[in-house]
Amino acid sequence: MLHNRQIPGEVQKEVYERDMGKCRICGSSDNLHFDHILPFSKGGSSKVASNIQLLCARHNLKKGAKFI
């Protein structure tokens, strides 16, 4: 089975509600990205909300494929 980087809609909804529509680092609600906590490139799953978080564009791009 091919592992898909795309985050399913139900996972996106769960993460958005859990994170209250805000960046988990700075609390911004602008330009949000769904971010893999354990990067997809390092084996992180797109299928579970526990590995996805909301980050603003600035913090997501700053993180890249690193762990924070």
C-alpha cells in the first residue's frame, strides 16, 4: 500500500478543533498549515490527529523537516 502524504479531511477537522483554529506556537489564526509533528519524510503518519498540528506559515516554514 502506498503511504499518502495527504491528510484526510476528518483528521484535519479533528486537529483544527483540538488546536482551536490557532498556531500551536504563537496562537495566530492567519495562514495556517497542517504540520506533521514527526515529519512525513521521517516516517510520520498523515492518518492520525496525534501526529498533526496547526502551525502558522512562519512557524511551519521555520520548522521544515526538523523536530521542535
